Amino acid sequence: MVEDKENSKDPRYLTFDHRTPRKESDVVVAAYVINDMKSDMTESEFKKMVIQLASRFKGGPFDERVFNLKHWKRKI
């Protein structure tokens, strides 16, 4: 699959992602869908979450300790 450089609604559209949420000095390129999923997580938190989700999808356990998200700022 090739990203759609013209359609900002395409999940493969290239965006800039902050490795640490709201830290303007450290950005990388990421597909829109990944950037949106990672949103308020650091790169490390996101990787841990993905690993735990993969474990659960394979029928294994999910370690809820990965929900210790330092940069989560959304209201509940």
C-alpha cells in the first residue's frame, strides 16, 4: 500500500508525530492512523500497549499495568 499524499482523511496519510506528547522538539513521520492511535502516549507507552494487545488477541493475558500513561490529558 502507498500513502495518499493528497487525502488527509486517508489512514495512510503521512503526518508528524511527537514521540513525547506535546514535545515540539522531537517529532517523527507516522501514518495518520498510527499517530491517531498513539495520540497521548509516548513511543515507549504505545509499543507496550501494542505488545499487550497482540498478546490478548492471541488468547494470552493483558497486563493492565501498561495503562499507566504519563501524558494522558483527556477528561473522563
